[in-house]
Amino acid sequence: MQMTFDDKTFLVTGGTGSFGKKFIAYLLETYKPRKIIVYSRDELKQYEMQKDFNSNLMRYFIGDVRDLDRLTQAMRNVDYVIHAAALKQVPAAEYNPMECIKTNIHGAENIIKASISCNVSKVIALSTDKAANPINLYGATKLCSDKLFVAANNMVGDNKPRFSVVRYGNVVGSRGSVVPFFKELILNNTDHIPITHKKMTRFWITLDQGVKFVVDSFLRMQGGEIFVPKIPSIRIVDLATAMAPEIPKKIIGIRPGEKLHEVMCPSDDSHLTIEFPDHYIIAPAIKFWEIKQDYSTNQLGENGKYVEEGTDYNSGTNKVFLSVEQILQSNYLNS
């Protein structure tokens, strides 16, 4: 398991983001990759990242996932692709739908085409709980992206690449997430903490957990799965209490396109959902004629069982919730 990624070349789209930096740091600390390519469109973020990631094996490509030619050029001789680039802000997507579609859907199609052209070995696309039963444009575009990556396995038959998806919830401390937002308010001596709804819940995962889950998914995948980690939920009110117990809370209402609770495995997919000790997979609904499709045993030999009909994995009914004390005692706020 330790040697799997040694002497391999990785390309990370959106590599200057929170996940990309943490993933690359993990690769450099844990394995001996041949090359790591950061593919993103922001030259300033790449310039700043090079100060911390200046190993001889690092490569930096300015490019947009909307640009198929540039993607194909960047993917030459690449073994593994992690597709983390996306337009992620829910309200921004509601107001700028075409831009979100161009990046999240057409960009996904370009990743698939370039990966096939360059004979990449494996591709994992990062998804979101908002892609399950989506009610906002961002979630709808990520559902389309998920479907594209799953179906891409049928395009290649028994050849490479293999495509899979990793879906998880809110990443603690990532740019634009609630923890840094609350921290900024607290530092600026706010007179209240805004809460969208007193009953709102979210799945909760640290960057370290997310990175490790993606690495494990590369080892487990055979192609076509949507991997979902088993992670705790939190109540947003409890998070605010943990971070700012003395500051009043103010209910401001749910934002455009926002859900009260998130779902990662919808009940409509229960006939496709397989439970493993620390994760679920959603098997593809379509058939791949050239691929054996027994997803109850993965590439590491781990065995899972299909869930009962009608089962869903919902942040509001999750079996594990973090209390205020657990949030404070854990490393969740310092991730």
C-alpha cells in the first residue's frame, strides 16, 4: 500500500485550493512521486504556492479546465488525476449559472477527454453532498459532473483510464466555509453570529480526513463508484456556540439554494448503495459491458453489504453528531 504511488505522476486541477495543497503535502510526506502537476488558472495563487512547494518534482501549469487543448498538454505522461477545480459558491452559482455550467460540466467533460487521450491510469473527481437530490445550480452541475465521470468508464471499455467520484460534506477550514467566516467575525468584534436556521445540520470532515479518503479511494476503486465517507454531523448552532459562546446568535434565514440538511446517499439510490465499515459506495446505475460489476468487494479485498431499501445518509438523521464539547476537544476548529 505504501509503494503504490511511488514514481508516479499526479495532476491536480484546482491544485492551489485548500484540498490541493493538503493533498500535495500528503503525497510529498508519504510517498516518492515522480512529478506533481498543479493545474489552475490563478497565477498569483500559483506564485504564492511555489514559495511553500518548491521541490524539483513540482510543476505549475496556468490553465482553465474549460480549455481542452491546454488540459491535454498538461496531462501527457500523467498516471493519476485528481479533479478538484470547480465553481463552488452556492449563491454565486445562482446568479451566474452559465459560468458555473461551463466550469463544472463542460470542464468535467474536458477532463474526461484529456484523460482518455493521454492514457491516464486513474481519475478521481471530487464531488459534494449538494450533488445528491440537488436543489441549487451548483449541486445540479456537480450531479451532472458525477454522471459524466461514471459513464466515462463505458467509453473506454476494458482500457484505461478508470474514473470514480469521491463525495463528501463541508470541509472544515476550507476557503469560503463557515469556520473561517465565523473566525473573521469574532476577530472583528461582531455583535452577533449569523445563523441561517436553528435546526440546520451539516456533514463535517477535516482536510486531513478528506485527503486520506481520496488516497484510499484510489486504492479501492475499480471504476464507476461514488465513494462516500462515514463522517459525523454538526448542528450549526452548536458550532457557533463552540466558537463564540458569549456572542449572541441571530437567525437570518436560509440563503438562495441552501438546504436545511444535506444528503450524501439518497434513498432513491438505496438499491445501489453498499455499506463498508468506514464508507459507502454508490454503484453505477448503468451497466459496463466490459467491466465486472461486483462492487461489494473492492480492489483491497474489503467486503460491503447493500443497505436496506429506502435508506438514506442524511446529515439530519446521521448516527453520529458532534456535541459542543466534542467540537472544542477535537481538532476540527484547527484544521
